[in-house]
Amino acid sequence: MTTVKAAICREFGAPLTIEDITLAAPQAGEVEVRLAACAICYSDISYADGGWGGHLPAVYGHEAAGTVTRVGAGVRGYAAGDSVLVTLVRACGTCPSCAAAHPSTCSTGFDIVSHPITAGGAPVEQGLRTGAFAEAVVVDTSQVVKIPGDIPMDAASLLSCGVITGVGAVVNTAGLRAGQTAVVIGAGGVGLNAIQGARIAGASRIVAVDMTEEKLAIAREFGATDGVLATDPKPWREARTILGGGADFVFVAVGAVQAFDQAPRYLAAHGKMVMVGMPHSGQLASYEPVIVAGAGQQMIGSKMGDVVLSRDIPWMVDMYRQGRLKLDELISGRWRLDQINEAIADTRTGAARRNVIIFD
């Protein structure tokens, strides 16, 4: 067993508390990873707010990088000392989703309540199957992927969720082709990566939509060709003027229901709306089906960018090393574990791209 510090959620909506937790030794097929960095994703905040339910107490955090310290029985391909990303994508490899190369929607259930975390002898939920707001984690080998040891761990951690979710939504889910057009609603951590994905894929026009001119300026740094203020009464009209008509794709990269309501208005005939952001459970959006049907449009969901870790992480790492994928520039602030509540509060303001917890 290993004892480490972690940020525990004991009450939905309350500040996290820094406590000692005990990690069980890695079982068959598992690895223990000493973390160097873990970014704060809005999904962690939504869970800590109780927006999607779950058991308490829990340790959230799922966008991490570190070094393998121990491996369980039967583990192949990983050894102590390996630099790895740690993700929430736990896959059995055999269910229909996994067999169809959609591991992020693996249908096999896993016990995350009684293993591998305890505190004071009581079980603690391994939030998002990862529990990375902690100095170390024990996870299934399907959740890790090797990375070169010379990549900064804080930058690398962003590949574990925000980058693959945004870039993957464009490249994998939408299959955007060179010359097509895109609107990205929300220029936060995921939206900026959707913008990067559209740039990398060769979009001719990329229109960012957000609440402030400052956010739109940042979006242009990541590849947006144009920006539209979401505070305008009908922002889709300006976007359609810029594009000379509707967009081939609109990516909703925020969790605000209003954005989902408005998204189809940006689309051209036969355009696709890609739902990337996730509102809280129970929140509803509304559409006029006759318009969607009559214009031959589509609405599709994208979970974790339909990532296949072994396929997608290596080329993204290579793009970063070439300077074609921005990672360092995504980091807004670096915080200690004991500052996690301040980092979460800063993330809630909407101004942060990604705040990262750095472990000693």
C-alpha cells in the first residue's frame, strides 16, 4: 500500500479537503503512477458540484501525467520509470464500443468505490475512474500511454483530456476535411483545442464565438480566423455573413444549454452540429426538428474526441514537438495541491484556459 496526499470531496458544492489516502497495491493489469501534474477540467468541477451524481467521499481529477512506480501482475509494456499520461478512458477491449474503436464509451462496468482508494480505512470513490487530485494513482493499463521523457509534464497532462477532446472532436468525430468551415462556440480549454484541430485539419474559416473580446483574441492565437461575440442578440447572423452562408460544422465546446439551443442556427444545409460540452444532468435543449430534417443537418455527440490512445497520442505528441500543436500556451496557472480550491475558483471565472496542479 502507498499513502499520499489527495484533495477529497466530502460534500457536493463544498471546498475539497487535503487528506491522506491509501492506495492499494496495483492488481493484475494495473499500474501505480506517481503524478507530476494534473490539470483541472470542468468535468471535475461538475462532479464536485453534484451535477452528475456519484458517491462520496471521492477524489476527482483525470487529466494527469507522471512516472510509473509499480506494476501489477501480467502487465506488459510498462515498467517503473516510464513517463506516461493518465486518462479516464478505461476500456475492456472486447465490448461492442471497444471493438468498434470507441473505448471512451466502453460498456463494461468497473468497481471504483471499493478499490483502490481508502481514507481512514473507509472506501473513497476513484472519481472519473482516475482520482488524480492526488500525489499518486493506481489505474488500469488501458488508462495510460507512454510519452517521451523530455516533454514537460505540465504540458503533457493536457493531452489526457482537454486536447484529445477538442482536437479529436474535429478530426475523429466530425472528420472535418481541408477547405471546410467551422464555428466553435466557447474558447475555453476544450474550445481552443477544437480550434487547433480545425486549423490542423485545414479548415478554410474558423469562427470562434465567446463572451469577451479577450477570449476571442486568444482564440485567434490558436488558429481562429474570425471571432463573434456571443453577447450579440443574434451572433449566428454575423458568423453566417463571415462564412458567406452557414458552417459545415459547429462545435459546442461549453456546457451552457443556451449554446446548444443556438448552435443549429450557424449551420449550412447538410452541416453537422457536434456536441462536445456537457451540461448538468436534467438540463434540456430544444430544436425545431423540421429545420434540421429539411436542411439535411445532423446532430452528433463526441465523448473524449472518440480517442484511441495508442493511435492518437503519438501523433499529437509529434505535432507538439514540431510546434504545430500548442500545449504550453494552454496553461493559465500552476498551483500546489493545497491551493486546489483557489485554482478551482479561478477556473470557474471562465478566464482560465487550463489550471494545472503541480506535485513535488
